[in-house]
Amino acid sequence: MAEIINGKELAKSIRLELKEEVEKLNEKGIFPKLAVIMVGNDKASKVYVRNKSKACEEIGIWYEEILLDETTTMEKLLEIIENLNIRKDIHGILLQSPIPKHLDISKAFNKICPEKDVDGFNPINVGKLVIGEDSFVSCTPYGVIKMLERYNIEIEGKNAVIIGRSNIVGKPLIQCLLKKNATVTVCHSKTKNIADITKKADILIVALGKAKFVTKDMVKAGAVVIDVGINRNELGKLEGDVDFEEVAKVASYITPVPGGVGPMTIAMLMNNVVKACKYQN
Ligand code: NAP
């Protein structure tokens, strides 16, 4: 039976470490601050934003929420980002996605100055990650790597398979795993015979957004299985992309949903805000 990777506990200990770091910064008169911009009324986004503000409060990171109307123009959004870029008291800027369709999210991410881009979505940070320079790494992939590290799971020389190639999860994960000397294979919606590929994985990371997609017969005995997926079933309960009960019987390590990658994502955002603040000071 697999050991369960407890993302909730791990994230809690990371938040405690960050709280101590923030206290040390405060003693020097430095107060890390995150600005979160939300456009429109997306229900799920509201929950995510609330969780981020709670984490900031717990750690002692100052927090400013900028709530914009659904009809906000691109010009206005860029102007708001520019003001936050200039402000000395703001160290991290986050634009909560999704944003209304009439707005160009890439243009908005490009506008956030790379030094304050705590989500790691600005192309400068993405490029730095690719060439192996220090950068802000997108919080979910960063959280996955931190999990593996903290559980002393060896990455070097392992066959790592990722299902999903999104800009926020799959693609940055490729670079993070390469940096750790894994041999990386990426599957996506056009991949043929996925099970043949996943069965060769020592580390299998699943991020496609389809409940219970990965079944026991797709996993090698002793593999480490990281489930990034978040799906809601007909009863409103959260489910991952992995059939947890069955896959746990063959894997060596597995993450649950909820309580796995999710809490790590927020912890790494907090980590990035503290990093940004230190960098700017
Ligand atoms: P996304 O942008 O929708 O990307 C999904 C990826 O999965 C795409 O690359 C797609 O391939 C691939 N895919 C879709 N169906 C597939 C199939 N049948 N076989 C193989 N690959 C398939 O999703 P995302 O934003 O990366 O998110 C993925 C999941 O992670 C979602 O459940 C999301 O809610 C969750 N998530 C969790 C966290 C967290 O903090 N835990 C953070 C972010 C996302 P193509 O490229 O070919 O279309």
C-alpha cells in the first residue's frame, strides 16, 4: 500500500517557516505585501482568492485585493497593473484567472513586472526557467517539486511522465524535472496508447482535469503518483485525476485530493511573495 504524501501538513510546515522569515524581515522594517487583482465574479476564483488572503494573514504577509467590474477595459487593467508595478510597498502581483473573455490575459501577464510576478506567468520568468536561471516558478509545479524533495523522493535518473501540457502546470513541470535530471515524457490529448507510456513511469504526474482518468492498470508497481487534478463529482465532492483507492494499492507514494497538491500551491505562492520581497530589498 502506498505512503500518502500529506500536502496539507507539508504546506502547514512551509507556512510556519515562512512566518518566521517574515518576522525577521519585519524586525528590519520590511513588510512583504501581495496585491491580488480579480476581474468579475467567478465563484471558484472567489474561493481561491479567499484562501490566498487567509494564508497571507496567517504568515503575516500584507494583502491588498483589487476587485474590478466585469466590464473593466484592457486599458484600465493595464493601468492598474502599471501602478502596482511602480508602488514600492507592493512586492508581488497576482492576476486571478479566469478573467472576462474580452480581456487579453497574456497581455496582462506580460505587463506584470518580472520581479513582482509571483505566479511565474510572465514570459521573462518562463524563459528563465527554460534556460535554468533563477526565476519565479509557477506555484503548482513548484509545489509538486517541493513535495518530492521534502519526502526525499529521488528524481535524478528517474523516468518522469507528465499527463497534461498546460502553460501553468505541465510545461513548467517539464523544465523543473529536467533541472532535477529526470528523463521526462509528456502526454496530452493526442498521445496514443497512454497506458504504455505511464506504465514505464517511476514518477507519474497527472494534470489533465478528468476524474479518475489514471487507473491501477496504468501504473507501474512502486511508482510515485502525484495527482494535480481537481474535479467536482455529481455530489459536489472533490476528486483527483487518479483513481486513488485502486492506484494506492500499487504505487509507493501517492497524493490525495483534496489535501495533496492544492495546499502546496498556495504555500509556494507565499514562498514566492517572500522571495520577491527579499529580492526587492
Ligand atoms: P488544462 O489547461 O485544461 O490542460 C489540460 C491538459 O490535459 C492539456 O494539455 C490536454 O491536452 C491534456 N488532456 C486533456 N484530455 C486528455 C486526455 N484524454 N489524455 C491525455 N491528456 C489530456 O488544465 P490545467 O490548467 O493544466 O489543469 C489540469 C488539472 O489540474 C485540472 O483539474 C485543474 O483543476 C487542476 N489544477 C490544480 C491545481 C492545484 O493547485 N492543485 C492548479 C492548477 C490546476 P492538449 O494540450 O492536447 O489539449
